[in-house]
Amino acid sequence: MRAVALLVPLLLASAVAAADPPNVVFIVGDDQAWSDYGFMGHPHIRTPHLDKLAGESLVFKRGYVPTSLCRASLATMITGLYPHQHKITSNDPPLPAGVKPAQASKNPLWLKDRAEMVALFEQSPNLAKLLAAKGYVTFQAGKWWEGNACRCGGFTEAMTVGDPLKGGRHGDVGLTIGRQGLKPVFEFMDTAKKDGKPFFVWYAPMMPHQPHNPPARLFDKYKGKTKSPFVAKYWAMCEWFDETVGDVLTHLDERKLAANTIVVYLHDNGWIQEPEKNSYAAKSKRSPNEGGVRTPIMIRWPGQVKPTTSDALANSIDLAPTILAAVGAKPTQDMPGVNLLDAKAVAGRTATFGEIFEHNAVDIRVPAKNLQYRWVVAGNWKLIVPNAARVPNGKVELYDLAADPTEETNLAGQQPERVAELRKKLDAWWDGR
């Protein structure tokens, strides 16, 4: 029955898309663990607005991003391609010899490489461009690494200027969204409605990302629930972010836009807060572990997508083809993801894959030279394979996620046949060369 229930909304969606294209609001959390939501069972963090959204959505609790570093992860969401396909694998180019990170944005060689990274990104089709071609007006707010969001990203309107000489590394003015209100997003939606235009909103605030400086009212709420002020601040940031999501959803309701708006939610990578310092734990951001790459993925489309929870595997590579199908467009031939509203396609997936790269690229043109790990999840089994060139002391890791969701017990030595089977799947996907 589950498969039928998921197929019907897709057929309805296709019919509606042809006559009345749906709006799309893409909400991306920044640095939050997959378990750090009320609807995912966290005992302390309160996320009432995301909990409500989950109750109204198709929810994939076993969602993933292929890589746990923000720039590459965001590029995958908007292009529908793996990092080794779109070639944005790292946050930054190589640091020139003798140059410290704080001085990189003034170095001509670093600036040249960064501009080339943006040019590489521009070679891939992306949702903003593809939807604009269908008559959509599009708006970027929040995190954005790929230069000027209009000129390089294809948005019709945007907050991010993208000038690295003026602090334009990963969002500049766009990074004020959420923390300093949502007026630009609301004004864009209202104008689009007035003009009778379908719209696409990229809402990717730098939240709950550092700096962890939540309002005192929220910090006070959590500081008695943990001995660590660092943990309390992070928890409070999760709720503050949730409040901004609530503001977006309320605006859709008040402007009578919700009924024909697809809302997509996920986060770019995980975060496990270190209790003793203002940093993240080893098995979270930048790692191939669940705390780095797993995320809930939600899709809400009232009257078209039946609210339910799926245990199927989903991946952020699926979001571009899903949205394109919903608006009556086709994904590009290079997009490897599936339409998450197509139950047969989802059921036909036997595994999902990912790749972890260096923070600063070794070679911006050759993804394999930046590769640290490849990973695959098939059923409840997960294999992590290090790249000896970048992780010389790494070990192959095998985990039973059903029995060991925090990946404490490496079973690779005990189950060589399963390792070989999963390695074959991994190499067939991408051999890392």
C-alpha cells in the first residue's frame, strides 16, 4: 500500500504542474545533526515548526548528503550532481605556499583559483537556471559560494554579491538572512504573487552554524539541561533556526501561497557539538560518518504529496530531479538521482553513495586528487573506504547501522565477504579515479 500511496501524489502533481506551476521553497539547514530535531526524537531540542512540517510532509528519515562539507554539499543540491561530477569538492582552493588562510582572499593566485572554481560550477546546469527557463522568478538568500548568485548562479534576484575582495567567500550579505529577519524573502514572495509568477526560493541561512550566539531567551532555556555551555548554545541555535522556518511557513499561509508551494527541507551536513570546546566532534562535519552525512529530507506539497514517513534511502542528488518532475520538466542526462515522488524509482534503489574531500583542494580540476573517503549504504550496512593517497593511515570500515547507528564497532575484519560485495558496488558507482 505504501508504494501506491506515494505514486498517486506524483500523478496528481504532474497534472497540476502542467496547468498551474507550483512555487518551490528550498530550505537548507547549516551544520545540524540528523537526530537534532523533535520529530527525530531528540530529548531536549525543541523544533515545533519543523515538527509540524514533518507531519505535513513525505519524510525520508534515512536521507543523506553525499559529502559533509558545505560548499560541495550545496553545489550538489542545486545541480543534482555528485561533487566528482560538478567538480566543486572543497570549500577553498589550495593555499599558496606561505599564505595563511586569513590572508588568502588577498592573494592573486588564490583568487585566480577561486574564480576558476566558480567557472567550473557554471558549467553545470542548476535548478535556478532550469526553473528560470520555465518562467520562474528565483531568489537566493543565505549561504552561496559560487560567485555572484545572479550572474554565476542564474538566479533572477539574489542577496549574495560574491566579491571575494569584499568578504564574498560564502554568502556576504546573504548571510544576514534568518539572524536578522526575513524581509527580503517575504518581499520577493509578495512581488512574485502580485506579478502572477511562479517562484523558487533558496533559503539557506547560516543557522544553526557558528557563531553560536542565540538570543538569551533561548540560551536560558537550555543551559539548565546540560553541563556544557557550548552544547546549550548549539541546542538554542537549533531552536532559533526552527523559529525562522516557522516564519517562512507562516508567510506562505498568510499570503495563501502554501497550497501550491512545494517545500523541501534538509541540511547541508551534520554537526556534533564538542562539550568542552567551541568545535565539532570527529564523527560529524567533514567525516563520512552518519553524524556528517545523514539528514532528514522532507517534501511538502498540500493535496499532492501524502504526508507519510519512509524508511527508504534518499539522497540530496534526488532533489533536483524531483523538483523538475513536479514542475513538468525533465532532469538533465547527467543527473543520477531519482524522483522521490515516484515510489517505483525509490523502491528500486538498492544503495546510496557519497564521497569526502579535503577542505582546501589539492587540485581544483581533478576531484580524485582531493578525495579522502568514499562510502556506500546498502540496506542497513555501511562501508567506508579511505583513499590511501590522502588518508594513509585510514582503515576500511564496515558498520551495521541497525544495531550500531553511531558506528562504534568496525566489522570489516569479521565480514570480508560483505566488504567485498559492498566494495564492488562502490567501485561500480565511482572508483575514485
